[in-house]
Amino acid sequence: MTLAQATPGWLEATHSEWLDVQQQLTVPPAAPVPPALAEAAPGCDPNYSGCVPIASDVDCIGGDGDGPEYVGQVQVAGTDHYGLDADNTGLTCD
């Protein structure tokens, strides 16, 4: 017995039905993976591409923050957990 004989009608699907099945089975493309964080120098937060010190709080030089640590403009390379990139441009303190 052939598969067609065992399951009548399985070959009768239309092209559009097969496309629907294919779309349901197709795995969507993965989200882009951010570049690996460069290894930070000792004492520097690896979420930034310059040396942002690891501290309880870091603020922008010349801003309203009260520190205890301050930083100028560097690029955000991961999570901006100090909130230094308020306008979400990828650069801190701009």
C-alpha cells in the first residue's frame, strides 16, 4: 500500500494550502544579535565602549547629576543602565 492509498486526499491540497503550511512551519529569522561586548579594562563597565567606571552611580560631566563618578561622551555598547544616553542616540552625554 502506498502513502496516497493509506491517506486518501493528502495529495489533493492546493498550492496555496501548501504555502500556508510552509509558512506555518517556517521559522522566522532570528533577531539581529548585537556585537559581542568588547572586553572592558579592569574597573570599566563593559556596556560602554569607553571607560565608564563601575560605580553606584555615574553621571555626565557638566550635567545635573551628583555622581559619585562622572563621564564624558562614549558609545553605548550594551545596556545603558546608568541612563547616560537620554536621547537614545547610542552616545552618552550628548
